[in-house]
Amino acid sequence: MTKPIIAILGKSGSGKTEFAKILQKHNIQPVQSHTTRPKRDKNDTSHKFHDDDSFNALKDIIAYTEYGGYKYGGTLPEGHPAYSYVIDERGLKMLREDPRFDVKSVLILAPEDIRKERTDEQRFNRDKDIEYTCSFDDIILNHRGLGYLEFQANQLIEAWIK
């Protein structure tokens, strides 16, 4: 039996992390993300943070990428009916090739002015020229606030998670 994973893609400040938090309220567990990048602040719990040696020692990484000069990878917590993963296109392609997973993908878009308010200048500028080349199962325009994002998440859950 394949495990459902909702792959969440989008530029910095688009609402990917908020979308994953909404899914978690519905028992859709986030994939444990690991990285070699430094914490953005002391309360940053978005990943498990590693040096190169401890990252390279990880077992059962389901997707891997390098972005902004840092390594990122995910491991799957056991015992959940469905998962979400904030990921890039390279990782999405890896997941789609893995027969263990039933992957659904969603691209979260937000207008540039909104993204600029939500993220720092370095991440905003780094992501400005990203152009997506793969297909997505759904695309959400996140321009109406958290309530609308939650509504969209609920619609996807009803359609995708049986």
C-alpha cells in the first residue's frame, strides 16, 4: 500500500509552511525535514539542523536537494495515515519516482508584494527568478489570508485523502 504525501511547493513567503500547519491539524503529518543551513532564529523548529557529517549519516532519506548552498532532506515519521512535505521541484521528482508514495502536489502562489512582506530580502531575491517546469495537481493563489488558505486546504483534503 502506498503512503499519501502532499508535496507543497512555492517561493519564499508564499505560505507553504502555513499550509503544512493547516494540514497537520487534519492528521497529515509533515515529513521530518533535515538541513545543514543555520537556524533563522533561536525558535526555528522548521527542520532538524545538522552539520555536514551528521546530515550525511542520515538513513532513509526520501528526497534530497541542495538549495542556497545548503543540503536538505526528509525522513518519514512512522505510523501516520498521510504526510505533507514542503519541497522543491527536484525533491518532487524524486518522490514521484518512488513507488512507496502516492504523491499529490500543490503549488502555492502569492503576489510579490505579499511575499515581500512575509520574508526577508535575501530569500525573496533568491527566489525571484524561480520558474516551475513540472506539472502540479493543484495551484493555490494565497492572496486572501489564512482563512482562505485553510478553506483551500480543506478542499484538497476532501479530494485527495480518502
